Amino acid sequence: MSIRAYMRKPLYDSRDENSIITVMARKGMLDYGSKGCMDTNDSLRVASLWHSMHAISQQLSPTTGCSEIELLEANTFDLHCFQSLTGTKFFVVCKLGTRHMEALLKVVYKLYIDYVLKNPFYEMKMPIRCEVFDINLTQTVQKDRVALLGR
Amino acid sequence: SYISDPRQTIYIIEKGNAVLWGSEISPSPPVPTATGNNAHMMYVFNRNGVCLLYREWNRPLHTLNPQQDHKLMFGLLFSLKSLTAKMDPTNAEKGNLGIPQLPGQGCSFHSFRTNTYKLSFMETPSGIKFILVTNPRTGDLRETLKYIYNLYVEYVAKNPLYTPGTLIRCELFNTALDQYVRSIA
């Protein structure tokens, strides 16, 4: 049993409705090799699709107060999503039944705040090119994997 | 009134419904663990996007009119299936996003959960899609949907008075469905 996780982060500022700019930060394909890789265009399409689906799922809710899709369970993978208060969405694709992904996403959010948003050279809504962020992200995912599996 | 045919199966036709006499529904339903209505609503679509059935048990909020609601639901499922097929990390051969997938082709999702509801989805090989919307704490409903599919087969598909592709108006199916949904956790 192993964690197979790869981070895929589309960043969309929902306050700005006129310019839909999707920012992608792709990190570490662990264990899947090249099979799961997507090129940038496809990543952008997937991210936009995911954002629209969030909105549609809110409309179809039978009760009030629906905020986001938290978990999508498919046949071969699970997708956990976390939305910050500003509408930035982080989602992680992992193996079926992996637990504690919500905690991981919150940690990644903290990393994003510390290494990306507080970076004076980072422009909002642009692709993330912060080395420190990348390093810390890889370390976090590795640590998470070790903690859950002991290897 | 009844009609018996040489194969010794008897159809009972009553109030516009025909039921196969003595048929058994398999798989057997999961053991009911809770009483009361936990399900919000249910949709059944065919492969062309026609909404064959919409049952509502508990829906305080109606955002759109029924036609728009059905179209939106079908569109959401189509897009989600397309997304999961594309995002599948175990499959190297992937078509472009948005290509219609045949039932069973590519990785498909079986449920998603938001903070207010959980949507469970099942597509049969013939393209009939069953959607059940329940409260978010519900467990895995795949067996439940399989049982509902069997109810559909027995009460609707085998009904000689039902035309495929049209709205389901089988009272016995509705009753059986209501009764069963009331018993799921």
C-alpha cells in the first residue's frame, strides 16, 4: 500500500470575474511515473472544468449553505479539494481510501501563504515559480507518505 | 386479468403495470440500518440525457425550474466523468477532454460529497444513469444503486407497456423505490 499523490493546484480568484486566469502549480508525480502527467494546456482545462463544476454543484444542492465539493471518489483514485476563504482551490489526487488528505491540504495552504503570497516578487494570479515553495511542498508530501506508511 | 404464455411465465396486468410473477430481485438489498428518510432526491437519465425519473423526498431549496435542473444535473455528470477519465493517474491512454465516453470506458466516478449533500452515481452498460442525493454522512451507496437498478429492470424494463426513452410512470416502481429508499442508512 502506498500513497500515490500528486499535487495539482489551480488558483482562481473568485472575486475577479472579468479576468479568468487560472494559475497552475504542478508538483511531484510520485509513483505514477509518466502515466498521470498532463501537459500545461490540459491542466488548465481541467482546472477550469473543476471550477465550473464547483459552481454547478452549489446550484444543485437540496439545502442552503453548500460551499464546495470536498471529495470526489472515482474507480481508481480519490480527489480531495480544499477551498480557502478567498476562493483559491487546492486539490490533491490520491489513491483510493487515503485518509488525512484534508490535513495535508491545510498544510499546503499554509505553505502557499508563507512562501508564495508573502513573496514580494510573486505577482498575483501568475504561475508559481518559487523554489522554496517547491522544495517545502515536496518535503511535506514525502513526510506525509513516510508518516502514513513508515517508508 | 392475466395472460399466460407457453414459457410458463405469467404477467399480471393491473392498473397499467405489468409485473413478472414470481420473479426475484437480486442482489438482495443491504440490511437496513436506519429508519426515516435520509435521501433528498433521485434522478434517472438515459444515454441521451432524457430525464426518465425525478423523485423528490426532501428538498427544501429549489434553485432552478425542473427542466433547467435536469439539464444542469446531466451536464454536471457528463463533465465530471470527462474530468475523471482525463485525471486518471493509472491510465496512460487518454483522449482529449470533452470527448463523450462510452459507458464503462475510462475511469468513472461513483460519488462526490459536499458539505451539504452527497451524490452517488451509477451508470449501467446500457447508458442508464442513476443518481441518488443523500445527506453527507451516508456511506458507500454502490450496492444500493445496484439494487435500485434491479428494481428498474423488474418493474420498468420488463413492463411491456413501458416505452424505453420516455418518462417512467410505473406506480409499482415508485412504491417499491420509496419503500426501499426509506430503509437505507
